[in-house]
Amino acid sequence: MSKRLAIISTHGSLDAAYPPLILATAAVAMDMEAAIFFTFYGLEIIKKGNADKLQVSPIANPAMPQPIPGISVPNIIGVLPGMTAVATNMMNGWMKKANVAKLSELLNMAQELDVRMIACQMSMDVMGIKKEELIDSVEVAGAAAFLEYASDDAIALSF
Amino acid sequence: MSFQFDQELDCSGLACPMPILKTKKAVDALQTGQVLKMVATDPGAVPDVQAWTSKTGQELLGHEQDGPKFTFYIKKIK
């Protein structure tokens, strides 16, 4: 039975940030080990003080529920200025109503439970992100470091 | 259904994965043989607590539902 979970987190939108943190913390709670490799926009999740500022875009996201039930808003409306903020507020409202923990809380839990968090050096170089901008418990490494971890019989997931 | 318990944990109003994370911490703090009573309102906690005890080797003595509240009795085995 696998005792290790290796996750790649590539996206920095509000909805995409949840699954890696939920699964990694739950894995440790189930006596497994977990690591998350944050690459490209995934790095936004582990920037200091940024987790609760992530947004969700309605553009090209037709599965997003409509703001007013029963009234269909064309997806193209999403390109209008301010629509990302509207969608983000809407989703944060749903999360709160469903008692879902904030991303910052999950991130704190991940740190507390010793989820290994690896920031992709190459992505940091591409995007001009410095280690000081990231939360303290993050280590900076490359593909080989993640693969070395994952190669030890890990369940590997990508988000 | 009711069991003797040594510690109580209220996870009411918390969604996945918080009840499991808090349960893990609470059980970690118990002595072997002690029992945790955990209350949750997330219906997903029922399969999740079962999966958690099964994977971690702790014992789910029983669980019951009272309206929106689910109560679990978990014995620390190791």
C-alpha cells in the first residue's frame, strides 16, 4: 500500500488551489507522507499573505454556477471589467456558506503537519519570484527533487 | 448508542478535511486505549471517519446520527 502522495500544483486560481492542500493535509492525517511541488502559477498559493487573495475567473469556465439561479448569463460576459472580482466574491461566499476552511488555514495546517512544500526554481526564475516572497517552510528545488520523492512508490497527482 | 469517552472534540460546522485533521490531532494526544468522542455536522464525515480509522488502524467503536449531528466514538489502538 502506498504511503506517499506526490502532488504537482500548476494553477493559481482559487478553485485550483484547494485540492492539493486538502489532499496533502488529509494524507498526512492518514499516516501518509505528502509533498506538493508548486510550479508556474501554483507559486501564487505559497506567496506570503497571498493565499486568501487568489481569484477565480468566469471566462472559459462554463461549469461555474450562475449568479442568479434560473437566469443564464452568457459566458462572454466574463470578459467585462470587474467580472473576475464578481466571480471571486461569489465563490468565496459559497465557500463560507459551506463552512470550507480558508486557503490560509489549510496552508497553516499543511505547515503544521509537515507537508513537504517544494517551490520550482525554474518557475521562480521565469516569473521573477524570490525565495523571500514565499512562506518560510518552503524549500526551493527542481524536477529531480520532486521525482526522487515521487519515485519511492508515491501516488502522484497533478492539479 | 453511547460509550465511555476520555476526550471530546466538536467539529460542528467544519467541512472536509477539517474534521479529519482535528480528529487526527486529538487522537494523537490520547493515551492508547482512551476514547475520543467527536461530533461533526458534515455528512461526508461518516465515510471519511470510517476510512480514516481503517487506514490508521484506530478503532471506530460506533457512530450515531441525531438530526444534523453525527457522533463518533474512536478508540486509540496505537
